[in-house]
Amino acid sequence: MSTQARIEQKLLEGLDPVHLDVLNESSKHNVPPGSESHFKITVASPRFEGLRLPARHRQVYGLLAEELSGGVHALALHTLTPEEWAARGGRVAESPPCRGGGKRRRSPP
């Protein structure tokens, strides 16, 4: 099973979301082709009701502890309640371009 599929499965089981999108953004970073190391996760779940952003993120990190201790290097998280998701019209911000690793232009010394 791919890392992306494991992430999706764990979030579906652990958060019972009304919306889940797991996007592998590894190709936008300085990693080998086919990598599964950078993900953008958009999840709307009633389990986030009454929780501030750090607590929502801790829930996701807890569910994905195994992946985060292995090959997953970065998560861009958009954690919303169903009402917040609806108020945004089902949209979240696009990820910015990668500025790290070999993709960043460095000034000459």
C-alpha cells in the first residue's frame, strides 16, 4: 500500500471526515521522482468542533505518527469543521512553491 493510501485510510478511520483530500506534493520539491515525502491534507471533520488549530493538528499527527517517523517529511494541513469547510465554499489555499533544498536560488558569495 502506498504512503498516500495509508494516510487516507488512517484519516478516514480516525476522523470520520465529511471531506478528505490527500495530495502528494513531493514532485514540487527536491526529491527523487516517485517520492512520497510531502503531502497537503485537507480534512473537514466534526471531530474538530470546539478545538483550536494546534489541537486539530495534534490529532492528525497522532494518527500519522508512523508515517511521520518514517519517510514523510512535511505535511501542509488544512483542518476544518464541516461548517468551516462549507463557509469556504470547499476551497483552501494553494501550496506555495518550494523554496528549500536544490530548488532555491542562492545568491553568489
